[in-house]
Amino acid sequence: MDFHADPGFAGIEKFESKLWLASPTMHGEEKKWVDDAIVTNWVSTVGENINETEKKMAEYVGCKYAVGLSCCTAALHMATKLAGEKLYGQARPSEGTLAGRKVFCSDLTFDASVNPVAYEDGEAVFIDTEKDTWNMDPAALEKAFELYPDVKLVVVAHLYGTPAKMDEIRKICEKHGASIVEDAAESLGAKYLSGGDWKETGSLGDYNAISFNGNKIITGSSGGMFLTNSREDAEKVRKWSTQSREAAPWYQHEEVGYNYRMSNIVAGVVRGQIPFLDEHIARKKAIWERYKEGFKGLPVSMNPYDGKKSIPNFWLSCIIIDEDAMAPHVRGDKDELWKKTSGKSSPGEILEALAAFNAEGRPIWKPMHMQPIYCENAFVTVEGNGRGRTNAYIEGGGIDVGADIFRRGLCLPSDIKMTAEQQDRVIEIVKRCFA
């Protein structure tokens, strides 16, 4: 569809430069520490930038130890591998620590949350989403333990910067003797009220990970961290992530290792970003609130959170279209078709309209149980087994909250460099789609 030629979009100007979903925002301090690494020649995987970044992030999150790694996926892998070893013992070099074991995982997330389970030869069982926060549903998790009582590990992700219902999830896991890997890649700086105290995400699991990817709330261009209160766990991850080198004058290895350590240059960028974390969160919150106000009267709602139990970092602002305002659309594996319908719209139409005016939006994460690579893995909802629920002779197809959010939701431009005028233009484009 040519949105520029459509009279319904008359008067809206195309953005002169790309309006991004979420791009890095530099402040100048980053260059100081990167230059320091270069001048002092500490450009590898050791140096003062790494030491200071680990120290400052541990202090901010409220844990004792942080291990800087090349990316959050590496941190999640180390967390998952370590959890498997703690639960089931040291694995052979030819197999993972979760070989033959099932692991309960958030369903509505990026695949980096769950791929480490496969790295360690485990089998992910996907737990459906709840509507209050778009995160793992505790009721579905409880149902999963009924179906698979031997499971001892749960991987929980905080979607788009909004904390999951961690107290409920923790209580269920403790009841069943299960450990938690917390994927806080998207939620650095978000807070959760637990036991009467506000705690940072990244400190709520038994094994925790955060991200400094280029589009995150602060960035190092790449990078991630493993966070823990256990010195033993931190030292194990340091060992594994530096190729598991033993204390010998030659290279000696007793365990499989990985080249996962953060570089001192990447750490310099992160070090320069840390002082601006709270400022970035405030800007993200203002964007979310402006969208909420701007969409009043429109048949959409913002990505939700529990205001009594959590303070998100508002990493991405998202909307979900009311069911009765959904225009017809259908998706394949790589493309989709949508139909223009008066008074209604669809994610496909809105995203295409934004793209036509040079703004970046994105579909909601496609649930893991719908991904081709994981289509044979078990999926559990509040009703129990979520697979094979459709029936030609019985009306209805079973509950699948994550699939419904994916079908009706989308992510909007959430870059903190976006001006109020630019955001007003985005809001107007979305409104015109419902005309």
C-alpha cells in the first residue's frame, strides 16, 4: 500500500532520518574510558575497565559478584550450564550438563533465553504467558510441575523491561525444589517489590544475566554479565569463560572452556554508560507515558505492568489492539497479508505505515512454542498441555496467551533521542491506521 498517496495520511511528513526502535545513546564519557584502554594498551579481556564495570554493576543490581562476558547469551549459557552442573553433576566433555533433562522456560521471549538449554543438551518446555505483565504465568508453571514433576530448573525472562511475577514463581519453584535462571537482558534497572524490599532485576534468580547489547537500556555495543551472590559460582564462570585454563605454567584444561570474556574496550563503553542508566530509564518511561496519553480513545492498550509490585525500565513501548478492532491479517513464516478495514487495524498495517514514513517498529517476539525449531517441544498453559487443543467438533481452540499477544501486539519506536514532536507524529500515524 502506498501510504504517501493515501488521503487518510495526508499532511504527515516522512522522517528525514530513520526513527529507530532503540539505538545506542552516547554521552562522551565512553570515549574517555575506551581511549584509556588504548593508551594503556589494555585492550584484551583484562583491565581496569572490566574491573570497575563489574564492581559498579554488582553494586547497582545489589549482588556480590559480577562477571563481564562477551554478550548476554554467553552469560545465560554460563548460568544455565552452572545450574545444570549444580543439579546433576559435572558432565562429560562430549555432552551438556542438562543432557536428557527438561527445563521450564518463558515462552514469550527472544530465543537467546532458551537456546542455552539446547547448548547443554536439555529440552525446553515452554510455559505460557499471563496478561498482567506478558511474562511467565505462575498458574501455568504450577500446571507444568504437575505434568513434569522431575523438572528442577526454570528459566524466566522479563519481557520488554517489565518484571515477571517473581514472588509467585519463586514460591512455586521452592515448593518443587527447582532453581531459577533469571534472564534480565531487557530489564536492567527495573525493580521488583519482594519481601517488603525493592530489588533490582538481575538479583532475583539463583543464576542471573544482564545485557549490554546495542539496543539495550545502556550498551557497550555488545557485552553481558553473569550476576551472583556466590563467590564459588563467579569463579567457576570466570574459569569456564576463559577456556577453563588451570593454574599451570602451560595451558592445561580439565573442563570444557569457552572464549566468553568481555573485552576491556567494550567494558570502557559500558563504564561510561553506567552513570546515565537512571536518566535513560526516565526517558524511556516518559516515552511510554506519552504513548499512553496519546492513544486515549483508540482501541489499543500499552504493554502492562503491576504498579504495586514492579517498576519497569520501560525499555520498549508496545501496544496491543483490542480484539474487536482487529482487521483481518494472516502471517506466514516470513511475511504477512493484511486488509485495510474502516475503524480497524492490524500490527502488519501499523508497522508498514511506520516503515513508509521512515520509522522502525517491530512485531512482538514470536512465542518459542510457535518457532519452527521448537515446534515439537512441549508447551504448557493454565489448562495443561497446550499442544493439540484444536478440535473440528468442539468450538474453541484452547488458551494460548502468548500467541494472542503476538497476533495483536507490536513494538513502537522507543529511542530516547526521539523528540516529542517525532513521537506525536508516530502517534498520528497509528491513529490514521484506524480511520
